[in-house]
Amino acid sequence: MFSTLLPANLRMNNLTEGWSGNNVAISIDEPADNSTAIFAGNARTLCVQLLSPFLSQGKMIPMSMMPLTLELELDDLGAALVSVSGAEINWEITRPRLVASVVDLDHALANSYAKHLLDGKSLPIYTRSLYSIKSSISSTQTFSFPITRGFTRLSGVYVTLFDGGGNWVDRFYHPLVGGQNNAERDTMSWNMTIGSERWPSFDCDSIQECFYRLRLLTSNHLGNVEYGFSSAEYSANHFILGQTFEKGAGQSSHTGINTRSGSMLTLNFKKLGAAQMIHAVLVYDQVVNLSAAGVEVLD
């Protein structure tokens, strides 16, 4: 989902680093869907960046003071791969390696960090994190999805829908299915509630407003980034809706809403068409606090 929201040129660069592209002409609609196939009996070395806000938060991680363990879990064989000509999907990973950049600190600087911790002080690292949850849709006419997980600073929510065709990781369904966009056909609406508060104040009931609120969440309205898909793709199989809860969206961090006080987040939808599953990704602020006593994660 997050790769879909990248600019077209960045998606093409990631394609070169990962699956490698073919000679088929590319466009803004599908800049990264022209990867070359891996046929039976063949192999390819891939370099894939981990989706980890902590590893990409911009600050260097003091490995000697903060032992880091990475746990990766693989999905089913066909969860994110497309079969070539209907062939059976079967693959395995061999010789996995972790490629990272390591910087050596001057001994005097390293000692000053150690003294800082031994004096009872701490090193806070501010970052964001993700919480992912899925659910089947019981009724497409009216559906509510309560999320009991609470956060001290919830920044926003991304939501995608799946209709059972293709892969849920890269096919994001909208009831228009790329058809004519008019008020008679574009009838899906949604809102999000936390306790007695509601976002937006009135139901979001058009694909245009959905795109507007997605841009608010990703700070796209500030001109910081452009999406690598067209409006036709957005209303067909690239539909991602988002809602920010920050008081200063895109302007400052840690201005989200507290959902630990007993107020539960609920996603409410109407007229979801043929949608079968909903996938929500919650973005929240957290602090990784490093001290002489150990590492503490505050979310």
C-alpha cells in the first residue's frame, strides 16, 4: 500500500533495486508493475527495504547500547505474487542477508554518550510506528469496524478494501471499479469516530473528498510528494482512503489524538459494493527511550 503512494520515479527506482523491470513501456498509472518474471528453475537476487518506521526515522541507532532483533514473518506463497500464464506459484528464499550501513564513532564521542547514560540521563528517539489489522465485511450496506487497540498519539488511519480478485496487498477496491464517476454511482460513504468525536464532521461521500483527505494524511497538499497513479486507477484498483487526526497535519509531530482514555476508534461505512475484506493501518507516534536501565518503548 505504501509503495503505491510513492511518486512514479521513486517506484521505478525501487523496481530497479528489487524485482528489476522489463522493456515494456511504463506510465504514471503503472510505473512499478512491469517487473520481469522469474521462471521455473531460475533465481534472482532481490534487495528489499524493510517497512520499518524505526529503521527509517533518520537518526543513527547506537547498536552497542541498543541491541536490535529483527523478526520477519513470511506470508503464503501467492500472497503478493502473480502467476505467469496460470502457472503454479512456488518459490523459496535462499541465502538471506541483511545489508546495512554502519558508521564508526570516534572513541571520545562514544565515551560521552556512555557517560550521558551512566549519569542517569536518557537518549530519546522520536519515531512513528504502524499497527495493521484486517477484518471480513459482514454487511456491505452498513458496516462498522471497531479497533480496540489504544495509542497515546494516534496520527492517522489508512484503509483499503478487497473484493476477492487478485491480491489484497496490491489490489485496492472501490465500488466504482473504474466506471463513470457521477453522484448516482459514487455512493460509498464513511466516517470515523473516537468516543463522541467524529471525523469528518459530515460523512465523506465522494471519491474526490476521499482523495483530498488522503492528501491531508500524507502531507501531499503541501507539495511534498506526488502519487504514482492516475484518477482512473484511484477509482478502480488503487483506492486508498485516509484520515488524519493531527492538530497540525504535516506541520508538527506528536499532535495526534489520545485513544488510551477508554474512547475506542470505530470505522463506519455505507454501500461498500462487492468489498469482502477491510484492511486498516494505524499510524501513531512513539518514543524509544534509551537509558542505563535498558530500552523502553512508549506508544
